[in-house]
Amino acid sequence: MELYLYLALFSPLVGSLFAGLFGASPRTKIAGVVPSLLLLLSFVSSTVLLIYILSGGEKVHVEMMTWMATGDLYIPFGFVVDQVSVTMMMVVTLVSTVVHFYSIGYMDHDKGFNRFFSYLSAFVFSMMILIMSDNFAGLFIGWEGVGLCSWLLIGFWYHKESATWAANEAFIMNRIADLGMLIGIFLVYWNTGSLQYDHVFATVGALDKEVLTWMGIFLFIGAMGKSAQFPLHTWLADAMEGPTPVSALIHAATMVTAGVYLVVRANPLYDLIPNVGLFIASLGAFVALFAASMALVNRDMKRIIAYSTLSQLGYMFVAAGLGAYWVALFHLMAHAFFKALLFLGAGNVMHAMHNELDPFKMGGLRKVMKGTFIMMTLASVALAGIYPFAGFFSKDLILEVGFVEHHYIIYTVLLFTAGLTAFYSFRLVALIFHGEERYKLFGIHPHEAYKFMLVAMSPLLLLAIIAGSFKMTYFEMVTAVLPATEYHVHSTIAYWIMTIGTQLFVILAIAFAYKKYANNKVKVPDGTSKMENRLCYKILSNQYYIPYIYEEYLVKPYRELSTVFWKQVDMKVVDATVDGIAGIIYAGGEKTRVMQSGNLSTMLKWMVAGTIGLLSFAVVFGLAVRYSGEIKTILSGLGV
């Protein structure tokens, strides 16, 4: 099984290096095909490992070599495949393989085609390092790797100022959070003497609760950055500046899921600090509603789906915070399939609409994009949580967790958010695919995506429909590592009332969205309607003015302070000191350069002067040594 572990882990790296060889060359299909095939190999290897684990095999644990060994610190390059990591491996490799093959068509005419696949495969490799490492240090390497690759991919079209700005925002905001995570890792080592998961989690039970609390808080700060939890959330929507396949990968299988994975992996720690867990769950519930509300009025197709991701991450953190780690991981898995499908479908629409993102400028696209219409509609059904799609089994289970654990406020917030999710999801579908063909007003002639792109998306569609049926198999497998708590409403009648009530609420939200937006009366908003001028609409469309607050009260004061330090300290003190030293040395050189004039007479004079100086020094030094005793006596007599 070790061979399959190495194949699953290193195939994306080989693909990245291969595509990198063509980085400066003109676009060549082989730079996309080979990395995609290597991702497929990684997926097949992960599947073999999953079958091995399902059949009762023990976890696969390898140590390639020693990384650090000094004093009591020992960190190997170690990797583990257990029930948790193999679940993540399957999600990451499956979604990444689909995205890679899809990208061959999506990036077909882009000049950076070769470079794109090098970055994309490196992104996947970093995520595999993160989820397969057997220690916190290895996890942190992958953690920083996905941060770097996200910066490269979000800012892939670096000639656009908005893309470079968004890439820098994501990178800087995650570095802020990663400082917290690094402190958490230091606390883990300081108090347990190791960074190996097995040793750390076997030791934490003996530690003081206050120490554990600080460990959990700082590790979660890192998770807040990667998974874009409030207040470190603004980068996620802005990251839509990157190519759409990047958005699919970030939101479904790599970067934003890393924070949830960290909390799930560190479950023995968080089990001991339920207060921190409750905070995580409460923040998750808030973010779920907070993000969903912003999606209600947004007019950017990709940002609406991005806010949906942010909202669903809130659901995952609710489950993880309440100790239902297997439920959080289950929703992560199910969500990956329909969210990747939504983003790739959005990519098809963007290509058809010549990169137009405003759904109000679309309408009636189902006539020319039947395949994309079916896929995005079914993905939205799964996102809304309609039975028997995957979202029903995973998202409703989180609602049950909140109810069973008697956190009724969290349950109510999530239930209301489920209705909002259904509304904004089908608002988007209605605006894009139904009603009159508004795109004709803008001279756009849409077309369906390449057939092989639709074929590449089909596994995601299938899994978005049937993934929920694997619930019990998944539960039996993953609870060998995670707590095996089952969540059921005790009364059968109450369960059916809750389930049917939730379904009716969601269906009514969908019906309302269709009634409002799937007709020929929809007009392109121009800022003059009553709705657009309402205070609530302005607050939501401006993201609660949080980006404005950050800009005015954090970024600008920091920029002004930096300017003061630059002009008054850096230039007038640091630079002046360095320049002064350089000036003195330069002036000395100017004065003494006459010694090297090349004039024989002048050089003889300097030679004689130097000889006299050396002889004088030798005489003085010799006399000082010869009469050192007498000199000491004289000096002591003088009281020196």
C-alpha cells in the first residue's frame, strides 16, 4: 500500500513540474493533458487506498526520512492514510481531476495555459501534503503551500490590477491568521514535546485546561483565515478574480476546506475544551446567515456562489464545534461535489456570455445551454438540501445535531439560512436560464461549452445526486477514528415534522425565487428602483460596509503610519546613516586615490613615507616591549 500512498501524493507534483517545463513556451495541449492524467492516477491510487481501508486494513503510515532532529525535537517527513485522511484524499483528487480535464477546454485560448496547469497541480500537491502529513509541522508546510498557490492562481491574470489586489488580499489576510496557527503549534510542542499527531493527542488529556484552551483558540485562528470565517472572510469573494476552475478548486476541495479539516483532525483536543467548541459553532452559525444574506442581492454570479461556500463552511464549523466531527466531514465531502459543479457551470456561462457576470444581463440561456442548465439546476437542488440529493443528507444532519444537542438558537439560525440558501440559489438559476433573453440587448451570442467539458463535469453531477446514499458506509468507516455519536431526534413524529417542515420551507423559498425572477418582467437594475434605494439593500450589497471599514480604519491608517516611518525614520535615520558611512568611505577613497596615480616620482615618495612610518612604528613598539616594566612602574606611580 505504500506505493499507492506515494503515487497519490507525488503524482500532482510530477504533473506540476512537467507543465512547468513548458512555462515559457507557447501554449501546448500536452502541458494540460499530462498533469490531468497524473491527477487521474492520484485519484485511482486514492481509490485503492479507500478500498483497502474499507476492507478493514490498518492505516498506512510511512516515514520517508528525517526532517528535523535536534535535542528532543524530532520531525520526520511522515505521511498517514487513515479513515479521515483517505476521505479527504478522495474528495481532493476526484474534484481536482475533474477540474484539470475541464480546464483543458476552459483555458484553451489563454496564453498562460502551460503556467496555469503547473500552478494548479502544485495547488493539489500542497493540499495532499496538508491532509496526509502525520504531524503538525507537515500540515503547516501544506498549509503555507496552498496559501502560496492560491496567491499565484487568484492573481493568475496579473495584468489586471483587480486580480493582483485580490491575490495580495488573500495572501496577507491568511498570513495574519497563520501567525495565530503557528503560535498554536508552538504551544503544542512546548506542552507535549512533540508535533506527531499520535503522541500529541495521547498527551493532551494530562494538560491543564487553560493551556488546552489557548492551544485550541490559536489553532482555530489559523482555520478562520483558511476557511474565511468572520472577520477574516472578505478575501473569499474577492478571490473570484482568478480563473473559474481555480474558484471551483479553492471552494470545493482545497484551501477553504483546510480549516474544517484541521478542527476535525484535532478532535481529541477540541473534545476537552467544549467552550471553545461552542464558540466555533456559534461563529459558524453566524457566518452561515451572514454570508447567505449577502448572496440575496449580489449581482455577480461567481460571488453569489462564493457567498454560498462561505455559508456552507459555517454549517461545517457548527457540526465540528458541537463535536459532530464526522458530520462536518460528511458535509464537506457532499458539498465539494455540488459546489464544484456550480462553479464549473458558472464557467460555462461566463464563456458563453463573453465573461459577463451579471445574471440580470442573461436570461433564457436554457435554450442554448441545455447541458449546463440541467447540471447547475440539479447542483442547486443539492445545495438547497432537497431529498434525495446529497445536500439533504449532510445539511439536514447538521440541523439535527443542533436540535439534539439543545442548541435551539443555532438550529433556528441554520434553518432560516437553509431557506435563504434555496432562495438565492434559484434566484441565480432563474435569472440565468429563465425569462426573456436579456443578453440580446447587449449584442451577446451565447453558446454551449465543449462536450468533453460537460462529460468531465458529469461525475460531479452523479455524486451530487447519490453521495448521500453512502452515509452509513461512510459513518462505519470514519468513526473508527472520530467519535461515533449518532444524532437522532428521539420522537419519530418530531423527526418527520422537522424534516417535512424543512423541505416545505425550502421548496417555498424556491417557488418564491422562481415567481419573482423566472419571468419576462425582470429588468436590468440601473440604481433607480425602490428596492435598490432601500437601506437594507444597500447594506447587503455593500457587504455590511465591512470592506469599507477595513479600508478606512485599518488599511489607510496603516498606510499613513508606514509613510511616516518611511520618510522620517527609514529615509532620515536609517538611510542617512548608511549613506553617511558610505560617503565617508567614498571620500577617504577619493583622498587616497592619488597614491595610485601611476607617476613614478609620486609613488617613490609614498614608498619612502610608508617605509619611514613602518620603521617608526617598529622602533616605538620595540621600545615599549623592552621597557614595559619601567613604564608600568611609572604609570602606577602616577595612579593610572
